[in-house]
Amino acid sequence: MSETITKSERIFLSSPHMSDEGYEMQYVKEAFDTNWVAPLGENVNGFEKELAEMVGSKAAAALSSGTGAIHLALRAAGVGEGDIVFCPTLTFSATANPIIYQNAIPVFIDSDYETWNMCPKALDEAFKKYPEVKAVIVVHLYGLSADMDKIVELCKRHNVVLIEDAAESLGTYYKGQHTGTFGDYGIFSFNGNKIITTSGGGMLVSNNEERIAKARFWATQSRDQARHYQHSELGFNYRMSNVVAGIGRGQLKVLSQRVAKKKYIYEFYKRQLGYLEGVEMMPSNEWDDPNYWLSSITLNGKVKPIDIMDVLEKENIESRPVWKPMHMQPFFEKYDFVGEGVSEKLFENGVCLPSDTKMTDDDLQRVVKIIKGLWLE
């Protein structure tokens, strides 16, 4: 590069960002002041109610992780041993692992270039190949909405339960409706790297209030209503704590700010990098209003993803490859895959750029200056 860039504080891919107003501490303090630091309490109830109202679902269950939420959604859908579940291949393993928890069989579905998410054509092919499928999990990758009209229509036509993994897309809209609310069940994640965080945690939402009540029951060890400890069903320790839920209530108040900053970061990269030879920004469609959780690009030229990741890491800046498809993973490669290899190309050519909402304009300029230098070599 023509200029020497001085290293400074590490720039993260996406790290926790508490509110300047201290909303989170107000709710956490209340939990401590009332000694409700164990699971359940007013913060749990409030977080469930406030998130459900925000996204437009009738009911929600606050859980210890998004993975647990997917697991309970599969149980609520009646998925069991030997059942087939369609799952996007381009996702994090937390989407697919709960299928195995239920002793069910994942079939991985390819992406399309238009959305980077589940390809409706590949999904249609999968239905023809596996008409006995029990459920479909769709993911909204990096905050980009899947093509939900087509996917919902296919699931309704085949009378199959649809579960939305909206772990990365809280605050994303598809045609004016929150992602996570099109399927029979939706899940959100509040892991430390998500657009809002509770340090760890998740939420299961649905318009089926009876099924959500059942999920809460399962999540609290399936303890029956009895004076003594009695359990008639298998239970799980999946309930969110009242302290963690307090953080979530505070974070909800600044979600719109976080979405606005993520969009600002994406548009900054688009202006500064989008014209470079071989660079293509992650897709956006007229029906999609993303939260831009991670700004990602694909490369088709002399500069490769590893070049960007290496040069950024040398300057104390975090970046990451696009998810490695599940059907390419050692644990999952024995399961079937339906598609034409789009997900593999996205993995090979994609890189996620630092998208931390605490980044300043100077930070962003630092990142793009380093990346642009690769085109000057």
C-alpha cells in the first residue's frame, strides 16, 4: 500500500452495544433490588410481551438461546425420530443441530443469488423428492429476507410446518411485515454478536398461544402442576433468566438506532467499495427492508476473500468468511443436498466486513482504505 496505516484499537465484526441512556441497567437494577435474579420474573414477562407486540406476534417465550428456540419449535411442530426437515445449507450450524436433537433427518436446500437465502426452486425440487417432509426451516441470512411469498406458498401447498430462523434478522421487514412472523413459528437470537443482545438468549414467537405455552412448559423442565416435583414429559432447562431479560428490554428500546447504523455502514461500504473491480455487495430487493446485520460482499477478480481477511487482521480488524454450507461440513455431509452449488460459490467468494454499530466514520475510512490498497498492488 502507498501509505502506512497506524494500528489502533481493534475493530470488531459485531460486538455488544449497550444503550447510551443506560436502559439495560435500569431493568437489571430492578431485578437485583427485588431479588428476582433467578429465572422468571417481571423482566421475562415484560420482554416476551414487548417483543411480541413489536414484531406483531400473539405470543412469545423467552429462552436461553436461539438454538433452544429452534429445538422447541421443532418439538411443537411434532418433529420426531426419522422425520425429514428441510433446512438451508448456507447457515450457521445452530439452525441444523436441533434437527439432530430430535433424531430427525435434515435435507439441505441451496441458496439463490437473488437473496442468498433458501432458493424456492430448489425447495420445490426437494418437495418432489421428499413429499413426506415434516417441517421446513428458513433462514434470513445476515439480515436479508428470504423470498417469503414463494416459500410460504410452497409450505401451504404441501401442508408443512414453516419455522423461521430470524436469529440474524430482528428489525428486518419483508413487504412491510417483520421477518420471523410469516411461519408457524419464528425464532430470534440475542447472542453477543446480534443486532441487540442479552449476552445470550433467544425468543420463540407464534400466533399459536397454546403451543407457546407448551414451549414454556418444556423449557422449565416440564414440571407438572403438583405440590411435589412431578414430570410427565421430557423437559429442558431453556428458560431465560430475569436478569438477562432485563438487558433485552433495554436493548429493544434502541433497536431502531442499531438498524439505522447497520444500514449506514452498508451504504458506506457500497459507496466506497462497490465500484471496485470484481466486488459485488450482498443483494437487496424491492420487497426487502433488511437490518444489514453484517455487510457482506462477494469477489470475482484478482482479490480474494482471504486477501481481505488477512490484510484486515494484520491491522487488528475482524472480518469473517461467509458461512460454510452445512452439506460441506464433516458432521452433516452424509445428509442429502438439493441444489446447484450456489451456496458453495457464495462461501468461496464471500467475506463479511466489520459491521460493529460502535464504528466511527474514522473506523470505516480505516477499513476501506486498507481494502482499497489491495487493488493498488
